[in-house]
Amino acid sequence: MPLEPGQPAPDFTAQDQDGNTVSLHALRGQKVALYFYPKDDTPGCTAQACNLRDHQEELKAHNIQVIGVSIDGEAAHKKFALKYDLPFPLLVDTDKTIVQAYGVWQEKKNYGKTYMGTVRTTFLIDENGLIEKIIKKVDTKEHAAQLLK
């Protein structure tokens, strides 16, 4: 069953690019923009991360904590975060636990090839851990504006 607004967001605990443990339940009381992206340091993923970085203060003013998730490892996340000065956690999901819990690990097609991958999706989770909004058509260059609508 796909997740819908109004449902509880699946809880998770994972390590970020600096080895810190991040849990959704520990973030209660603030909104969380949990964004899933395919791969560190690729054009679309970089545009999205940099847009969120550039609007970090505005998002914080709306009590929104940004958290990125991909299946890349800690070293790739750390390199990506340092290269673009990303001020938010990038969670390591190499075992695909979080992408599967949120239903974003799906069959994809590119240049006639079919493969499994992360579908770029963002979940805005409210202060009580409920899904407030799901953004499936992410505008990588204007993503913060989509969150603040």
C-alpha cells in the first residue's frame, strides 16, 4: 500500500554522513522534509540539494528540518556534503530499509533498460510524525518553494 498524507510516517534510525545517528521519532515537535534522491553528486541531485541548502534559513523559519536519503554509503555522502557545503544530514540507506519503507525503491526505465532504483520523492512530515504532503514531481531547482507552498 502506498503511503498517503495523514498516515504515520514510517519510523527509522540511520547514520548520516558524519556517523551520527538520526531517528525520525527523535525529531518530533518539528516538521521534517525527508527527501529521497537517486545518487550523490549527479546533476539533478546536486541541484536539489543546493536549492535546499540555499533556502535552509527560510525552511528553518518554518520549523522544517531537511534530511536527505539515498542508498549511497557514508563516504559518498560525506564527499557530497563537503563539496557542496550541505548543512543537513544525508542518511546512509545501503540496505534499502528506508527507501523500501517509504515505497520509493521502484522499477525505473532509462534508455530502454529496466532496473530498480530510488524514485525522487519528498515527504513533508508534521510535528506529530504524520505525513503532511508527498511531493512526487520534484522540481530540483525550486524544491524549497514546493515544500513551503
